[in-house]
Amino acid sequence: MRVANTTIRAVNDLTVRWAGGTSGGTVFSAPGVWPLLAFLADGAAGAARSELAEALGVPPDRAAAAARELLAGLGAVRGAEAALGLWTGRALEPHAEWTAGLPADAHGVLTGDAGVDGPALDAWAARRTGGLIERMPVAVTPETELVLASALALRTRWLKPFDETYLAPERGPWQGRGLRGLERRSVLLDRIGVADTPGGHVTRLTVLGDTAVDVHLLLGEEGMTPGGVLGAGVGILADARRVTPGSRLPSGEVGPGLVVGRERTTTPLPPTLDVTTVAYGVTSDHDLLEHAGTFGLAAAARPVPGHFPGISAYPLCVETARQSALARFDARGFEAAAVTAVAMVGAGMPTLRWLSTTVRAVFDRPFGFLAVHRHARLVLAAGWVDDPEPYREDEGDQSR
């Protein structure tokens, strides 16, 4: 996966900021959003461009290239698929310079009939995610002029599967519930570790997949927020949070949910890492405009012209921006998908191609006049009209 480190850091930073605003069960994909913001920034101007650049973490003149590199990198991951789609209304003509940066087969047309466009976009989402996401997260209307969407799906199988078991926690929020537990044992102690973060200790378990996609399970101290724990996990990836690996942990309770025991035995035995967790499936729908500041979309959503002159001469603003996502973790593997879409409508009166002038003058009260020599600019006669001649019916058809 050849993606610049600056882009990876930028996308991860978006993950941290997004996580900071979450609560409860959720799943989201910053790589599903980031390319869309990047292509929008490439065609934006003014406050919209500035806000998008801040959310992206890269200069806007480099955003489109970084987005293309990111999408190509995601698509090159075994077991993953990444796609971008663009649909525009028949009256909107996107600039060739902007669309040249999109995948060759990405551009489709909106008919203006929601009964036709909606199912077509839903089919695209389902096809691009292998059926994991069945519907586009935004609804199209006759007023929709542009939809820019991304789809991301991945599947991986564990190199070492879990065994399913019955799990009944004895304390905590899940106390008294019978759960689908997962267990496995290995000798690789360093698959687990403990990080000391400003918000508290976090235990991290790395579960390796067969497509070079791993899943990190993160357990924080009681009272830590989801954003704090997820942010710590991203910090671990960037080596900003030092992790003490399992092989170097002392005896006793050494981290959230983690105990190290040592005892003498009569025969040499290999070290053992015993893991118990739960199978899970999470689905979420996110309205990105509810946190427009996180995604740099506050200015772009205002219904005034001038946001995206690099996309089209037709004035556009963001009407909706949403993501649908899911994740499933079981004994055999992991799968996840996200479809993200931004729908845009006209902002104010469109700029028309041709200039037309209409002047209407009405002299229906007393007025004056001058008779002027054109070259000498000499007034030859002057007057004032306050009693025009009346219309006579018997003279109405006579010429003078």
C-alpha cells in the first residue's frame, strides 16, 4: 500500500477528531470521508476551501493527488475494495480539469427522477461493498445537482481463529447477559500490550488477518471516553504512546482487563497468552453536517454561490453529507464496509452562459426634448410635452 506518510497521518488525525465526538456503539471510516473532502477542496474557493484544507490536514492544491493515491492504495490491499463515484445533473457541466482527477469510469448522470436515480445509486453502493451496504446514505431529489460518493469494503480471515464459547460477565454493564464469547490461546505474548496515555492506561490486543489487515482491540480504564480510547489507539500506531509488550509486563493486574501470573512448574512450559473477547456486529449512520466543523463543511453548506468554482460554473453548496458503516468480528475473521456520500444542490441563482440586456422606457407624463446636431452637439430645438395629441379612432389606421 503505497500512500505517503503525510496522507496517512492526515487521515488518522481525522479519525481521532471524529472519535472525539462519538458516544455509545458506533463504527465509522475516516478513509471513506477523506477522499471526498479532498476532491471538494480541489474545486473549492474562499472559506469553503480554507475549512476543507484544515479538516484534511494537507494543502488544498495537493489534496486531489493525495486522494487518488489513497484510493489506489486502499484498492491494492488484498481483501479490500475502494471505489469513487460521481453523478451530476444534466444541466451541470463539471470542469474537465476537475473531473480529470477522478477515476475514468466514475462519472454518471442524474436524470432528475428520484425513482430512477435512487435505485441506481443504491445498486452502486451494494455492488461496490459486496452487498454489505445496500443503500446509498443520501437521498437524491429533483433538486440534487451533484453526488460524490466513496465505497470501502474489506474482509480478512484470522491467521489463528478463535473458539466460540458462552460468556456471562460477572460485573460491569454486561453483567447478567449471556454473550457469544470468543477464546484462543497462543505463545505470542507481544500480541498484547499496555499503553500509558494521558487519559489512562489502555490495553491493546492485535489480531492478525490473512490479508495484511489486522484488528486492534482496545480496552481503556473505566471512565475513559470512546474518543479517549480510540485516540490513544491511533497514538499507539504513530508511536506517540509507548506500549509495554506482554513479554515485559510485571506480575499482577497490569492493565485494563489484563493480569499477568507467574508460577513454578515441574516441566518447562512455553509462555501462554489466553484471550477472551466477544463477537460483535455494529452498524452506524452518521450525519457529517451535525459535526460540520470536524469535516470542514460548515461554509460549504451555506446556500450561497462561490464555494466550488473549480468544480463547475454552476453555483453549488453541500445539502447533505452522510456515511453508513458496519463492522463484524467473529471467530473466523472480520469484515467492514462504509459508503460515504456528499449531495450538492444549486446555491442561489445559477450563472448563465449568455448575456442579454433588456431596457424598458415609459414616457407617460410630461417630458422635455432636445434636438441636437450630432457632431457639433448643438441644440437645434428644445421643448416640453405636456399635452400630447389624442388618439382618434377614425385616424387609428392612417399612416403619416
